[in-house]
Amino acid sequence: MLIRIHHTTTFRLAVLASLAFVLVGGAVLGFLYWRMLFVIDGQIDGALAREYADMTAAYTKGPWSIAHPPITIVCASICS
């Protein structure tokens, strides 16, 4: 007597559980990917905005006004 495996309840439940696992796993990974896109995008936008603000400040004040205070602090700590 041959048992047709695809007609058994055990096989059907195993296939159903496998499909549910794959679908839930895909949904979780898809959600994580979607959220990471927004987080990484926000970090890049923030870094570019800070860089733009620093460059604009350096351009409007001149290069020595930004570099001068750290140089005097370093020189004062070394020379003392």
C-alpha cells in the first residue's frame, strides 16, 4: 500500500507552517529594511546639514577665525 504523502494531514500542516514562517520572516525583514532606510537617510541628511553649516560658517568668518582658538589653546598648554 503506497501512501501519497501530499494527501496526508501531517504534510499539509508542515507545508502550511513553512509558508507561515517564510511569510512572517519576510514581513519582519521587509519592515526592518524599510525602517533602516529612514534612519540611515536621516543620519546622512543630518551629517550633510552639519557639514554645510560648518563650511558656511568657515566661509563667512574666514579660515583663521575657526582654526585660531584651538591653536591658541594647544599652544598655551604646550608652552606652559
